[in-house]
Amino acid sequence: MRSRFSLLIGAAALTFAGAAQAQHLRIGLAEDPDLLDPHQARTFVGRLVFTALCDKLVDIDANLKIVPRLATEWSVSEDGKTVTMKLRHGVTFHDGEKFDAAAAKFNLERALTLPESRRKSEIAAIATVDAVDDYTIRLNLKEPSSPLLSQLTDRAGMMVSPKAAKELGANLANKPVCSGPFKFVERVQNDRIVLERFANYWDKDKYHFDKVTFQPIPDATVRLANLQSGQLDMLERLLPTDIAAVKADKRLNLQAITSLGYASFSINVGNTPRANTPVGKDPRVREAIELSIDREILNQVVFNGEFTVGNQPVAPTNPFYAKTMPVPKRDVAKAKELLKAAGVPNLSFEMQVPNDTQQTQVAQVLQGMMREAGIDMKIVSIEFATALQNQTKRDYVTSLIGWSGRPDPDGNIHVFLHTGAPLDETDYSNADVDKHLDAARTTYDVAKRQEHYTKAAEQYLKDRPIIYLYHVKWLFAHSTKLAGFKASTDGMIRLENVKLQ
Amino acid sequence: MWGYFLGRLAIAIPTLFIVTIIVFGLQHLLPGDPALALLGEDRSPEAYEQVRKQYHLDKPVPVQYAMWIGNALTGDLGASLRTKKPVADLIAEKLPVTVQLALMSMAIALLIGIPTGILSAVRRNSFWDYAANVLGLSGQSVPTFWLGIMLILLFSVRWGLLPASGYVSPFENLGDNLRAMIMPAFVLGAALAAVMMRHTRGAMLSVLRSDYVRTARAKGLNERRVVLRHALRNALIPIITLGALQLGQLLSGAVLTEQVFTIPGFGKLIVDAVFNRDYAVVQGVVLVTATAYIMLNLLADMTYFLVNPRLRG
């Protein structure tokens, strides 16, 4: 019995050694992805898988510049209402189908019309798509749309095999057929997603892994333990509190990059019953709340100073950051004065907080700082699904929540701050802001867009329907054997030129 | 005897029916809209309406239940809201994992719990008794997730002997499978062993004091025979009951242990499903575990007849 057992261990060790030579990359994910169909998927974590599985029309580079993938070049018409794209030759889907203009047209139309599609609002600017010739498509827009191209750098621009999509419909999610560098092998829910090298990939020389396995391991400590003991080669979303441990480990490397998203708290400022509080009604009270906060201290206490402090929907390093509105300094005396002027020297209000450790800590630090300004902020700890429901029903006073971020500023701003926008859950409405946000969306001139976003920011940051706090950094830890990996600001793992040594 | 069991089986059906109604009702009492839980950041009003319609969430709860039970009776448990995978497939995928973990944990619990229980009863108030009690009490008090993380840090990170977490199918590689399962099975088994040990000790003590044991000793039987043949057999009845209940619990999934060791079994499946308000998955898993629970209790009752001849009327 014993000899049989040691034989098994020996066999296991051999397989393991073999796997190392065959370039098998194992990535630890913080959650289990949802549907593996780029048009139906909803989660951030799923996008990590799509980056290896599905190719897209265009991509972003390290400076958020739009660069070619399946579309090699593109141009916008004089009136801004048509976008013409030349497509790459010699691209095939994982099932051997050819990628051409008809396939691209099919995909964009699927993203716009499939009932289960979650991409509709992202590319709503597209009215119709024409296949001009075999390798040229024309997007006819309802109105000029500067954020459109950036939407095509993500799931809305990913191409699935038309043949498979027609056969499987919405069930494509169980057997995705894309055109990316790796193709789908199997998925065991809550356990693993396995991809293998796609031999006919148009850019295959830059991809070195024979197999890529994504393993969802929600417990951050266990995820790190797996990396330390060699069962993983890399992991995403390391806890800021584990940075020291990774830096101290000679076998591990760390990479950090400021995300495109933000963390904030929303304030119900509309006309619903729960907005009828001093916090919801009086901008002076909201200013006092912001002045009682020291964002730097918050960052130090909860995140070891690792995240990026901010006060706007985009990080201070972003080209669209409104420079006229820098991060305000804490001023407790002024906060007290404002509260007195507003007639609520002993302000008390509720904040709903998702019941995970980190969010709770953030809320507690905010609570402590507000108390020094005489504000009694009550934490209502709540489970995430319920928090979302309260927001959509406007059944909240303030709500601690974040946004994972989009490459174009429009995706961080318009959807939350424009009157009646899908996620305008604060019920904020200002005609001037609407005007600037719409104008920024319909012009392609970067300087003009910056101007509009700055004008809008000067208004909504004074009205404070949302108080922005910080920008998460994407933290990746990986084995020192992994070479060539560079963290991207959208949090994705791009495997181009990455290999195990 | 058979009439009794058939009667019990007949009761099982309405019990299961009531269980499904209660679970369905409780899920709908939970705050948190399943359509919103599903949509997350993509929760535009248009998408929200589409999801509510697609999954019949816009219909009254009794109608939703009727649709579910109607399909379930024809063997269709529906599909996961989150991943579109058929619930029956998910259960078929997770059940073997959970069964293996449950059986391994139970084996560990029995191997540790019963011998130490007997030992501490026979050597009452000795060093062994106290040592076993202290161990038992700590086994019961230590939280499983803490013990799990400590074992991972020691055996995986420090010594590199076992994989930190994850699961390998036994049909793929039995050695890897056992290496992956031994720590979670031990963590679960240790906690159960503690309870098992205390019950064995208690049952043995009361049996050892009884008249027939005194008679057996008076007959001059050796102590080993008295303890193992005469006393233990009677003492086993409450232990079997306990074991069946524990096994039922194990089969409904070990939530914390599966989470820590990332074992893709029932526990993780149902917890994720509850958080995502994935109704179909919760209902399906509860139906299966409730059935298992009822069957195990029935099985325990049958075992009494085997170990205790007096019950065979």
C-alpha cells in the first residue's frame, strides 16, 4: 500500500515537472466569472478570462490610446456620424470559421439585439452596421460618439463565431467560440476554467503558453498561500495588507497600477421621501461632510497608503481630471461653521455599507473623522445585493459604493451624473452639467472634451451628489519565474510576450 | 418492520414538498432583488426589465413556485441564473465531490472519535480520560476556517507537502485527489470526532454501569470482550443516530471548509447561489440535500435493527 502511494506521489511529481516545461500558466482569480459570452457577461472577473479567450476590434495601450487588433485602421467621417473600419485578413475563429466584415457585422448586431445582451447601452450610438466589402465595415451612428471606440476595446468589441452563436444562441456561454490566442477547453463552476493555445491565431508567435488555467479562489489568504506554495503562477487583486508579505518573499514579484475606477459614496439628493434630509437637501451640509474627511489618512489606515487618493470620477493622473478642482484639504472648523449655518450643528445620518471587511473599515474611518466635526454618521451594514436594490428604489440616505471604471471618461461620468441616466441613482439633475456631458460625448476633439468635463466637474463637485474618495490599485502578485508581464490600468492580464522561465 | 419503513418513506414525500415551499418562500423574503444581483454594474432599467421577464421574476411568487415544481416533477430543475448551466448538471458535478469529502471526514471522525471515546470511558478519570477530553473540547472549539488556514500555512506554504487548495478528480489522478482532500477532510473530521468522542464516552459510561455488564464480568469474561462485544454494541445506538445526522450535515456541504480549501462542492455552490439570489440553484441543491437527509435517517433506523437484536420484533 505504501509503495503504491509513493508511486502515486512520484507520478504526480512527474506530471508536475512535465507541466512546467509545457508552459502551463495558472492564474488565481478573486471570484468565479459569470457567463462566458462577451455579449452577455456582466462581471469584472469574467473580463480577465475574455482577454485570453476573445480578440476584439481595438484595444487600449498603457496610455489609454486606442490601438489596432482585429481592426487595423479606422476613420471617422467629417460629421462624426460614420466610423469606417478596415479589418485584419487571415483571422479565424476557434471553430475554423473565417473572420470577415460579415462576421463583424453579425457580432455588433448580436450585441445590439440579443435579448440577453448587456452591451446594448454601451454601443447604443450605433444605428446600423454595413459590410462595405469583405474586409471593411461601416458603423452608422445616431449621433457623433467619442466614447464608442473605447467601448469596442472591451466586451462590446469582442468577436464570437457567427456559426456557433447562431447554433447555440444564448447558450454560447457554456461553450464560447471566439478568435483569441487561447481557446476554450472546459469549465468546472467554482473550480477552474481551462484554455489551450489556439494554433491558428493570427499573432501566435507572441503567445507562449500551451495551456492557461483560471482558478477562482475567493479567500485572499488562501489565494496567496497557493501562489507561495507554487500551485499558482500569478494572482489578481492581492489585498493591500498582503503587499509586505509579497515584497518579503524572494520568489514573488508585485505589480501595482492605478485602476480606471473609483470608490465613493452616493447621496440621495432627489425628491423621493428618503432624500428629504439635511444631507439630501442642503449642499452646505454635504460640503461640511466632505471637509470633515481626510482622504490621505483613510488611505493610510485602511490600505497602508497603497491606493491613490482622489476627488473626481477619474484619477488625478488621468488627462480628463479637472485641474481646477484639486483634492480638498480637511477643514474641521469650516465644516462645523457650515453645519451651524445650515441649522444642523448635531447632524446625524445613515450610510449603507456593503458588509465586507474592507468596506466596513473604510466606513469606520469615515465615521471617526466625521465625529470630530460633530457629525454622527451611522453605519448600516448591508449585503451587496440588498444595497443595490436600496439604491435603485432610492431607499437610502447615503451609500458607500464604487465603480470598476471605463477607459473613456464618459463611462465614469455620464452614466451617473446625467439627468435620468441609467445609474443616476442619486437623482442628481443639473441642466448645465447635462449640456456639458452631452457635448463632451458628441465631439471627437480631445481639448474640447477636456474643457466640457472640467466645466461639468466645477458644477457637480460643488453640488456633491457623489463624494469621491480614492482609486483602487490593481495589485498582481506573481512568481519570479513569470517574465514579461506588465499590469494594465484596466486590470486585465494581457499575455502577449509573457512566458515562464 | 417493512411496513414501518414503507410508512416512513411515504411520509418523506410530503416532507420534501413542504421543505421546497419553505425554502422558496424564505428566498423571496430575503431582501435583494435577484435581477439586480444578476446585473450588478449593468443594472440599467431596460436590462432590469428584460431579466425580470426572462426569468419570470415579474410573476407572483406562487406562480413562480408552481412553474418550478411543475418542471421539477418532470425532472427539469431549471438552469442557473448566473451561468445558464442546468442545475441538474451542477448537482451531478458537485455531488461526487461533496460525497467524497463527507465520507473521508466521517471515516476520520469515526477512527478518532470512537476509540478515544471508549478509552476515556474505560479509563475514567485517568490521565487518558482528561487528555481525550481536553483534545475533544479543543476540537469542538477551534473554528474550522482557522484550523484550515493554519494547516495550509504549515503543510503547503512552509513545508510544501500538500497543495494549498483546489480539487482534482480521483479519476484524473487518485494521488493528487487524496493530497488535495486530506486537509479539508481532517479539518471537518476533527470537529466531528470531538462530538463523536464525547457521545461515545457518555454512552459507554452508562452502559458499563448496567447490570448485564456486571453479569458478563461476573461470568469471568475478559475485559476486552466485555467492552467491545457487550457494552459497545448497545452504546452504538446513540452514536449511529449522531453519525447519520452528521453525515447528513456533511452532505449538505461544508460551507466554511469548502470556502477555505476552494473545494467545488455543495457548500460553495449554495453559498454563492444565495448571495447571487440564484433561486433555481438554491432550490435544486436543497431538494437533493433534504432527500439525502431523510434517507440517511431512515438508514440509521434500519441500522438499529442490525446492531440491536432486541428491536427485531
